[in-house]
Amino acid sequence: MLRNNILVAFRNLWRNKVFSLINISGLAIGISAALVIYLVVEFQFSFEKFRKDGDRIYRVVSDMSFPGGEIFKNSGVPMPMANAVRSDLTGIETVTHFVVEYQLKVTVPAAGKEVPVVFKKQTGIVYADEYYFSMLDYDWIAGPGPAALKDPFRVVLTEDRAKVYFGNMNPADIPGQTILYNDTIPVIVSGIVKDPVEKATCFRFREFISLSTVMSTRLKDDFGGDEWTSINSASQLFVKLKPGVEPEQLNRQFAGLRKKFNKDNKESSEGTRNHLQPLSDLHFNPDYDSFEQPQAHKPILYGLLAVASFLLLLGGINFINLTTAQSARRAKEIGIRKTLGSSKAELVFQFLSETFLLTLMATVLSIVIMPWLLKIFSDFIPPEITFASIDQLHVWVFLAALVLMMTLLSGFYPALVLTRFKPVSVLKNQLREGSARSRSAWFRKTLTVTQFVIAQFLVIATLMVGRQINFSMNKDLGYAKEAIVYIHTPQDYHAVQEDHRRLVLSDKIRAIPGIDQVSLGGMPPASTSTSTTSMKVNNGKKTVELMVDILYADPGYFSIYKMRCVAGRFPAPSDTTREYLVNETFAREVGFANPAEAIGKSVELYHKTVPVAGVLADFHAKSTHAPIKPLAYSSERRSSYTIHLKLKSREGDPELWNRTLASVEKEYKALYPEHEFKYEFFSDTIAAFYKGEQNISRLLTWASGLCIFISCLGLLGLVIYTTNVRTKEIGVRKVLGASVVQIVTLLSKDLLLLVLVAFTIASPLAWLAMDHWLQDFAYRTRIDGWLFALAGLAMLLIALPTVSYQSVKAAMANPVKSLRTE
């Protein structure tokens, strides 16, 4: 029985090659996209799920309130907080405190070699206490276990890092070896742990230096020392709650803890709130970092799931449409089978077998094209996901479930339609469903409209996202951004004397022919780095306190970036802060109706008063997502370690910039031989603000393209079917004098009307979705009607060739061939 069903299924697929190819193509695209998206989503949502008792592990984070109601969220805590939590808070099973060190110079005295091995910028390093390995499980290869980090000047290495430092030395022999950090801190290897097997984790550290090393050296002051008012994001505190203890129970205790230990600074204590962040939230919450590991964005993941659902839905709709459209061709077969005794259940099983076979072929094809999709969506796909990722039990279970689901959803309705035919009517050729205007045509039209609603929605969304990105990139941001390069020079925060090499470098760079202007300052006008402090200004009526972003620049800086004063002047360069240049938003929030009123007013900061020299025209220091905030520029040279360069035009000489930057690198290396030369174009910095939107735009472009392709495949199948069942009608019309244009119009208008109906439905849905998405931007483009009209016209122009090609082919056929049997 099963063998016969499979044989019949193969014959039917082969007999209807075109329709089979359309169905397999549509389903294969949907299944392959669903497979890739499943791998991505499963990986992202599996972060930290493998940890034992992970639901009881939390990170303590800090929310700091400032004047004006502004709240700054920080993933760190004050350095002394860990001991206070251990001694004073209840409901906690384990506490671990560690400090993330993002980059260190590492020197390994190689045994048997004269020259030690040096790693100038080693990453994956953390200062951890002895409780770290108790909370986060690791398998030990050598060493005394968690106690390996109890004493100062000890380090535990992962297996792969140990191989990097000590080659093929037996892991049992590595403990006792010495490693030198930053040329000043010698530590002894006290243990080796296995590399974490799980890739879905934010804890990707490879070297664990004992936290007591920090407490025993000047590093303690670098990370805040014993100050409760100093919150460094590198200082991380994790707690494991006792079974049955709720996070809120601990959150209520933090206020009293800060009040007890920070009683000398009541204002700071009351302005800071500590609370618990679940371990599972680390990978998704952009308010708090995850040790500089890439974080996932849940809306994008849900968007990917929606794309996968749309593509599978479209492939299933194609199958249902084409199968029910061909119902008349299978009617006699069904009638004969029923007459010979086949039950309805047997017939349903037969048609489901055909659907299963077709879906299985599509699944095999989807696995074949999966590497292509991985390459296309490489920006969205974590590097841990490769073609080899499908070789996991849960992936095969997912594919099996997907094949079964698509078989039932796509095949069950057509099977019911086909098995409903009455043998007597079929064998007497009295089946109404054989006409092009059958009673079930409305259902096929509804499904076709659904396909194009999805496709039109995605096209409109793609155009709107692209328009907002274009608006943000081309908006007058308040500064120039083309042909500007900035270079960070090294800064030693512990140096007794100021390092003047950057001043020498600035002068040398000015002499390079390809350089137009040079400036020494802090960060460029727009960057991800922010230094914020509280300032007080008396506006003549009252003293206003507000949070202000601080930047540093000499007068040449404003010339390079073409920034302008609306009142006053640019501050004169000096070694200390003697004047401030504030922006219009600063003046407005202080209470000055006219920017000129701010000139000469004193700004109080750190118990010092500094006058305002000028008011700068507002500019966007962040992306257009965020509103413009109060900002102040200082010309203090001692805080300026970034060199800004305006390059000369390379018109007529495409290689000018390359030669110029090579000359800059030469001068840099002459003064900083031990440091790597890096530069960044300011225009790239601006573009990076919108990387998320650009990724969404790419996703929507590909998704809408695939949806259009699948929808057009379904439309092509319906056109082929329509022209086939109306072949004799077309022949009669031609004999009676109908022109090719009239016949093409007759065949095309109903199908093109479906596209217009889909546009009417998709437009308001897309408008609502895009209006909601744009609310996330403080400065946004408009939603214009012409954009919707353009999307509708584009869809018509895409659908028209699909419909017209087969219609023209049918209209131009010789009517003798279709009428000679009449």
C-alpha cells in the first residue's frame, strides 16, 4: 500500500513538472530560511540556559539619577560593595566579585628560550575572586580548584590560553610558571581549567587573575578603590540567591546598604539605586553591557521569526492554490478509485503522501542552498553558526517537525477538496470545479491576495526604513563629516608629567602635503563615548543644575568640523579649563531665551566657577534616535589626546589619501613605536550609529525579495492553470476575431486586480507599523503617500510580466490546435 502510494505520488509529480517545480521552489526557500532563522534564534535564546541554577543567579547593577530626571544605567557597582553584600544582606547563597580587564600586555618568559613571548594587546582577562568558580562551573585540569584564586598574584588559565602561552607543555606542569602583566605585575599560574564547551555564553574569559592582586596594587585606585561614589562598569557583582528567595526581597535591602556604608555622601546614596538583573537578561539588555560581547536584540529576533513564518506561509499557499486549481485533472482518478472501493481516508492518505514527498524534496533542496543563505545573512548570523550546525539532534527534530507541519498544513485542505468529489458526477463530466470560475476560486484568490499583502507590506517597510536611514545620514547634523580622520594618541593616566609627544606629532602632521588642517582635542562631535557631569548655572533668577556632556577642543577643531557660534566666541587654548563653549540646548535649559544672555555667565563645576565664552549652534552628538542634550566644550589641552585631520581633496589623485595616511603612520610610529597606529574616518563613525537600521533594511530587502519571488511563482502557476483550462475558449475567441491584446487583457485583469486588492489591504497595515517604528527616533522622516504609491506600482510592474508572459503565449497560439478535437 505504502509502496503504491509513493509510486503514484512520483508519477503525479513527474506528470506535472512545472507545478511540482513551482511548489518545490517555494517550499524550499521557505524551509531553508526557516532553518537558518531557527539556528540563529535558538542560539541567541539559549544564552546561559545551560548553567546549573541559572535562574537563581543575578547581576547587581546601578541606576544613577541626576538633575533633570535623567537616569544613567551602569552594569557595575562600587568596589567595596561586594564585602558589604556578603556581610549585611540576607537570602544569598554565593557572592562573586570580578573586575573586567579588556586589554593587557602579557609577557611569558619562555622556558629554554632567551627571548620571552610578548602579547601586546591580550584580551579575555578578568580579575576574579575565589568564589567565581563556585558560582560559574568549570572543569579543572590542574590546580586546587576555586581556592586557586584566593591569594594575590595568582592566575588561572583556560586550556586553549595555556597552549598559547606554554605550547604543548603538560598541563600538570604549568602551575608554578610565571606570567608578567603590563611589565609590572608578576603572577604565578595556579590552575588550568577546561575551555567552556557551551558557546552561548557572555562569560568568554580566558585568564582569571586573583582579585586580591588588584587590592594589593595601585590597580585598586584605577577601579574606584574604597569609594562608594565611584561606579566603574568593569566592577561586576553577581549573587546566587537561596532557593525560594525572590529578587525583590534583595532589591529592598540595597537602599539600606548604601545608606549604611555611604553615609558621608547622602546625595550620592539617595541618587543611586541598585537592583538585580537576571542572568538570562545579560545577552539582551542594551541598558547594561555584557563584557563587550555582542548582544542580541529581541525585536530583530522576533522579526526574523516573522520572516520565516511569512516565507513558509507563502510556500504553503502556493501548494494549496496550485493543488486545488488542478482538482479537475485528478477528478476522474478519484472517481475511479472511489468506484473501485477506496475509502476517503485512503484517498486523503494518498494525497498527503504526495505532499510529504514534495515537502521532503523541498527540505533536501533547502539544506543544499543553506550555505548560500548563511552567506547572504552573515551580518545577522553569529560566527558560531555554520553549515555544520545542522548536525545536531534538535535541528533534525525541528526539520522533521517542519516537514510534518508543512505536509499537514499544505496537503490536508487540498486532500479534503479532492476527496469530496462524487464518483457519478465525475464520470459523467458534470464536475463544476472544472471551470475556470469554480466555486472554490474565491478561496484561491483569497490566498493569492494574502501572499501579495505580505509582499507589499514588506516592500513598503523596506522603502520606509531606507528613507529614514537616508534622512538620518543626509540631515544637517550641525558639522562637516567628509574627508575628516581622527587618531587617538596613547594616554598614561598614572604619569607624573604630561606626555608632550602628541603636540610634537600634531606639528609634524601639519607639514605633510596632503593635510589641509590639524586640530588637537578630545572625541569628535559625534561618538559612542560620553563624559557626563553635573553643572550649576545661575540664570539671574535661580540656580539651575543639569547634566552636561563634556568635550575638549582647540579652535582649529571647530574649523575642521565647520561648527559655528551663534553668540560669543570660541574659547582660547589653555592648559586648564578657563572658559566654556556651550550649545544652544544648554542655554535654553538653563533658562536663557536668547543665546547671547549666556555669555559671561559662570558655570559651577567641582566647586570651581568658569565663565561661558560662547554658544555653539546645536548639533547631533548621537544618532537621530536621541534628542540633543546640553553640552559644553573646554579647550583644556591636558585632556586632549585625539588628533583630528582634514584631508585635502583627492580629486584627480585617487591615491592621495592613502599616501597621506601612510605618511601620518610613519610619523606616529616614530614617536609611539610600541603602539599600533589606528585611524578612523568620521563619516564611518556616523554610519555606525545606524548599523542596526542598515541591518534591518538588508533583512527587509531580502525578505521582501524572497516573498515577491514566491508570490510570483504562485501567480505564474495560476496563470498557467487558467490558460490551460481556457485553451478552447481562447481558440474560439480568436476565430471570432479577438485580438491578442484583448485576450491578454481578459486573462490578466482578474489576477492583476488581486494585486491591487492586496495593496489596498497592505497599505494601512504598513502605515501603522512604520509609524510605530519611527516613534523610536527623536528626529524622523515623514510617511508620504507617494511612497505607498511607488510600492504599489513596483508590485504591479513585477506582477505584470509574470502574468503577461503566459497570457501572451496562450493568446498567440494557433487556434486550430485547440479546436481540432471539437
